[in-house]
Amino acid sequence: MPGSIKIDDGSGNYTILTNAGSLGSDKTLTIPNETGTIATTTATDLGGYVKLTSGTASSSSALTFDNFVDDSLYSQYNVVLRKMIPATDNTGLMFRFRKGGASGSDVTGSYFRSGAYYYGDTAVSGFETNISNSDSAKIVDLGSTANETMSGEFVLYTGGGNSNGFVGKYYRKNPSTNLHGQDYAVGMGQSDVVTGLQFFMASGNIASGEITIYGLRK
């Protein structure tokens, strides 16, 4: 059915455009009183980073993100962790790869970890090498008080086999270990094509924290 489009600046000034075609019903487009540019394509066609998924923990057993990987559209996936706190004191923040798309399942096998760690207010630094865990990987041990949060950014690379990698850096404040930062890398040689990620604590729940995942558009 024919309809009209109303362009309104929000303060009573407007223009009505009549369309002889089928709109289904009249539409209103409100334009703020400021200078800007309206894109004519969808956000995923504009390049750069596209938000794919996010989750907020609240006494959660895990935060699971299945089926966000699309290697035909994205070259890598940036994973932002913010203010992660465990419910149980002095336990490890863990992650594992997921496979199978929407009906996701865990990628099992040996996860190999390496990295360099450093402290902001003491003369301590060093390397972690040749560390492996079965069926998941530890990111860092965390305390459960409000001033022991961990935040970081990681890049997920996918494609199967040695193309599966999780690389980045994080920061935490722990009263017993001062200001702690670490460059971090995990990889595994399994042939599974990674399609998701899961985060959990080695013991107990994730008390709080936010995780947001972005895809870098090709």
C-alpha cells in the first residue's frame, strides 16, 4: 500500500515525502540537530570491526559464545575481557575452543601456552614456556575481591590445525603480586575448525565480568 516518510528534526520541523509504492505503513525518520552522515549500506559492509556477540557474568558457571566465527567475512576476532572476578578466591580463569557452530561442543586435546610476564611496581619479569593443559587453557589466577579484577584483549585466529590460536595481553591487580601484566599465546594442533569460545573458572563460578567479541571485516 502507498505510504509516506516523515523526516523530523525532533523539534517540530519536518518534511513529508509521499511514496506511491508499497511501504506497508507510514514511516518516521528522526534526524538529530547536528552535522552527520547517514550511511547507505549496512554496518557489516563498511569494513573495520563489527560487534558479533557479548555476555555479562553474574555468578555464571561459564560464558559460552558459539557460532560467531565466519572466516568468509572476518580475518580475525578480537575478544575483550573486562573486570573479570571469580566467586572462589585464588582460582584460574580458563578458556577452551568450541567447534560445531550453533550446536557447539568443546575442542579437546592439548592446549599449549607460552608468554612473557612483568610487574609494574617491582623488578620482576620472566617467561612461561612449554606449558600444556588438557582440554582447556589457563589465562591467569585471580583473587575474588573487587580490587583484583583482570582485563585484557585477545585475538582469536581460526582455520583448523595450527591456524587455531588465541593471542593477546592482559592486566590484573593482585594485592600479593602487585601490578601484573602478561603477553599471552595459546595454540593447539588439532584439526578441528574453531567456531566459538567458552570462558569459565577452574573452581566455582564467574562472579562478574564482561566479554565482547568483534570480527575484523575483510
